[in-house]
Amino acid sequence: MAKMGRELAAKGVDVISLSFGEPDFHTPEHIKEAAKTAMDKNFTYYTPVAGYPDLRKAVVSKLKTENNLDYTDSQIVVSTGAKQAIANAVLCLVNPGEEVIIPTPYWVSYSEVVKLAEGVSVFIDTTVESNFKITAEQLEAAITPKTKLFMFSSPCNPTGSVYSKQELESLAKVFEKYPEIYILSDEIYEHINFIGGHESIAQFDSIKDRVVIINGWSKAFAMTGWRIGYTASNSEIAAACDKMQGQITSGTCSITQKAGVAAYTGGLESVHQMRGQFQKRRDLVYGLLKDIPGITVNLPDGAFYFFPNVTSFFGKSFNGKTINDADELSIFLLEEAHVATVGGDSFGDKKSIRISYAAAEDKLVEAVRRIKTALAKLV
């Protein structure tokens, strides 16, 4: 969709893109200054595969201070983005034929990384009515003797759903019964959270040793292009991820790592300001989307996405073209409304589309106005 949107824009069409999964803010100045200083001080050589010692210490301190989680430096592996961190963990944990439970909708790369490991994805479907969250009963029903890993995100991409401490505790009690199952907890949207605080499933001591936390700097500090993320896990998994990464990319960019230290030691003022802007946009767009007949939408608790159910438009037509699924509706909105969204099929849900509100307020108002006008043409 991003490619199609760019192609239309290149032809002079005024396209509003609500398809991108990145903040529209700039990296804070103190982080950029740290990168410049790092270059001036010649931090331009190969780094340890798992990351500079001062960066890993900063991660350990962050996890203790912000999440009340105890890790050591040796349990942190810094990677070239959270995506590589996920790939490292899955490739180290999952053997051919083993099952990985993934609630839907999910971030697009989850199932693809499972394929790379020659594992089998087992999906638990959720709905907008359940705020796209699974129950302990659903989790236990999906577990088989072949289950090796459970992977999820909170806050979630693409739905913005956030699991509460109580909800996570109910899942943890299930995992207590199955000591052979590992849990991958993607917490990259941790700070874009509108319910007062982030909860990690790693807080439960009974399962912590089997949890692999995925996190990074891209969303909270508007550092998507810097490519830096990490895993926090038990020492055995960390050593395996270190070894895996050492044969693929080795250490993350030295300049980026020094910027990461500045981000984690420089306070959260910029993060809180950005989160405030996202919450304001969320409330604005939610009110506008609710006013569109045929769209079913919930109020997400985090991230910067809406994932409305659009099945009421399936089977409807305009100018001889019939909408059969969410992907076709996204293409229709691009061609007719000149608004780029993302069809839900990529996220494991064919009933919905993803709308990012990482855009200026005037753009968001105009985009939703266009969407409403275009959808009204379908009969």
C-alpha cells in the first residue's frame, strides 16, 4: 500500500498515507547530539555482538527502574531492530515441526519468522468486540504436545490493544502448567500506552525464566531509521541469540548504540510529550470513525493504530467493482479517497483494515472525511 501510494503521489495525486507504522516525530535532539559526539570520538569500529557494555547496562537499568524487572548485562542482546531480535529468539527456540501460538491479529513478521524456523503457526482468533485480546481458556485450548512458543505484543500492532496485569496473570497461570513452553513478549510500543502504565508478563516469577522480552527504541524515541532493538531473556537464550546474531550481522551500528545510551539515560520528557499527542489524535480519530456508518471500531489503549471491522462493505460495489475483502477495500480507499491504509489479511485478519494515526491532526481529519465519502459510494 505504501508503494502504491507513492506511485499515485508521483503522478501528482494528493495521497494521505495512514499506512506507516512509525511515529511522525523527529528523534529528540539530545539523542542526535550523542550520535554526533560518538562519531567525533571515533566510535566507528566493530562492536561486541551483543552490544556495547554501557548500552547493555542502560537497558538493565531501564528494566529495573521502569518495569521492576531484574536482569544482568549478559542477559541483554542488542540487535539491528526489534525485528532481528524476534528472529534471533524464534530461530534459537523453535525446531522444525514445533508449534508457535500467535493471537490474531498479529504483526506481519511473526508468522513469517516461524516459517524461517520451519515451525508451525497456530492462530487464536480475536475480535473487535473482545478488544482483540485472548482469554486464558482460549490459550489453553490451543496448546498441544508440540507447542514450543507463544508470541504476542502488548501494546499490539495492529490493534493497539493492551493487556492488563490481571489479564497477563491469567495467561501466566496457564503457562505455569506447561513448563516446556516459552513466551515471546513484544513490548516495543510500551511507552505509547494510554492506560497509566505498562505491564510485562515477565513480572511473574513463576514463568519469568521462560519469557523473552522484545523491546527497543524505535517507537518511544522516534528512532525507526536507527535500527536498534534488544532481547532480555535467561542467560542460555541470550547466549544462543548472541551466537546466532554473530553469524548474520554481528553487532549493531556503533553510532546507533551510543544514541541508544543517550535515549535511555536522558529521561522520558520527549516520550511523554509524544504520547500526549498520540492520545489526543486517538481520541479525535475515534470520534470521527464512529461517525462512519458500517464501520465497527473499538477504542485502543495503546500504540497508534485503529483496526476497524469493515465486513459490512463486503459484497458492495462502485463503478462495476465489487469489494470482496479488506484488502480490496484498502485498494478502493486508495484509488477513490486517495487515503492509504493496510488490509488486515497481512495481520491475520481478513475482516479489518489498519489505520495509523501517526500523522498531523489536519491530515487525519481530512483523511477520515475522504474515507467516509468514499464508503458512502458503495452500494
